[in-house]
Amino acid sequence: MGSTECVLLAVMAYDRYVAICNPLRYPIIMNRQVCVQLATISWVTGCLTALLETTFALQTPLCGNLIDHFTCEILAVLKLACTNSLLMDMIMLVVSILLLPIPMLLICISYVFILSTILRISSAEGRHKTFSTCGAHLTVVILYYGAALSMYLRPSSSNSQEIDKIISLLYGVLTPMLNPIIYSLRNKEVKDAMKKLLGKILSHQT
């Protein structure tokens, strides 16, 4: 699921790029078939990387059966390994690079073009309105990638199991919980409903 979300966030950045930089061609470029293909690539990539990691992890001899983590996180399982496996370390490194820095780079490139297009808009209101369409996506990217990068691409010598647990909660639980709220706040009807709810709460308190 985590691997799939990494690719999906990059796909969403591309979608924002097409919508803002090529708005007239958007329905042609991002047609239903392309959307299905991009979603399929995201899920297949996530499933294949998870299958690869799990297959090699199961072949690694473990010294114990108690995983000191909330879930069977691959890094927590590998900490039980009796021997250091160079092959497993290389697989983890390659997968981490493919699913973290590379999608992040694609996201950054997309937003460079997006910002360039936004800065060419003459009115301040137009710039604000256009950039606000990217706000939800950027919030999720910062939350998700910030946690994932700090967990998977930091030196192994600095690993702490307690810190790993907290970070995994950030990208595994908190970010998915916030997703519906973050994306829904762009919806005018949701905003109006939130204002009414807050108004009722404040009126009851007074």
C-alpha cells in the first residue's frame, strides 16, 4: 500500500501539471484509458516491490519471532535477521530509491512547470485560485514523503525502533486518515457544511 501511494502521488502531480499547464488538452491527455493505465501501473509496482521484499525476507534466517512493531513492517522483520544479507540490503536500497527519491523528483519537476505557469498568470486572484488546486496534494506529499524518507533512507546506525514506530504511524495511519479531510476541504459544499457546524458549536458555547 505504501509503495503504491508513492507512485500514485507522482501520478497525481502529473495530473495537476496537465490540468494547469495544458488545460485545453487535459480531457484528451488524461482520458479514461490513460487514468486506468496509470492507476494500474501504480498498483502493479506496489504489489511487485512488496512481493520481492517479502520473498527475500522469508528466506532470511531470523533469530526470534517477536516483531517489535505495530505491524509486520519489513524493516522491523529484517532486524530479527541472524546474519547481514548483502543481497537483501541491496534490494531494500534499490526499492527505496525507485519508490522514494525518483517519484519525489518527478513531483518536484511537475511543480516547477506548474509554478512557472502560475507566475505567468496576470491576476493575483487567478494565481491564488490555480495554486489552491495543488494545496491538498502538496500537503499529503510533504506529510507522506517526509515520514517515509526519514525512515527508509536514513543511515542504519541511527535506527531506533521507537522512532521507527512513530514515523510508521505518521505515514501509515495519520496521512491516510487526513487524506479525506485534506482533499474534501477543497469542496465548496464541505466548506459550507464545516462553517455551519462551527457556527452551531460557537453559538452553543456562547
